[in-house]
Amino acid sequence: MEIIGMEIMSDHVHLLAEIPPVIEVGRLIGRLKGYTSHSLRKEFPELTRKLPCLRTNSYFVSTVGGAPLEIVKHYMEDQKYV
């Protein structure tokens, strides 16, 4: 997987990535969420007491197909101001 772009919002993340077709997207998302949750709890132990769960099982995935990557990146950047 290659991360092409990322925008972090207060309650979600926009991630633009190139993923080989042999990788299951759902499994990849689960691993990313698990890794980030584990890393955050390790760095901020107080989260374990304050929040029983840092993530939900939900996610949204869309393909960009033939759309120019610069347009998709621009869209993601604009979402910071919405």
C-alpha cells in the first residue's frame, strides 16, 4: 500500500492510498484502525480509562478510477474547511 494523501479531521480521516487489487480493503482498514488505536493508547494511557473504544467498525471506501489524483487531493484538502 502506498499512502498518497491524508487529511485528519476531528472525528475521521481522509486517506488516499494506492492498494494492490489482491489486498482485501476491509481487512486493511481493520488493521489500520487497530494499529492506530493501539499506538494512541500506548502514547496516551489515560485514554484507556476515559474511552472504552477509540474507533467504530464503520468506514467508507470509494475508488477514484480515472479521476486525476490532484483533483482528489484538492477535494480532501478542501474538506478541512467544511
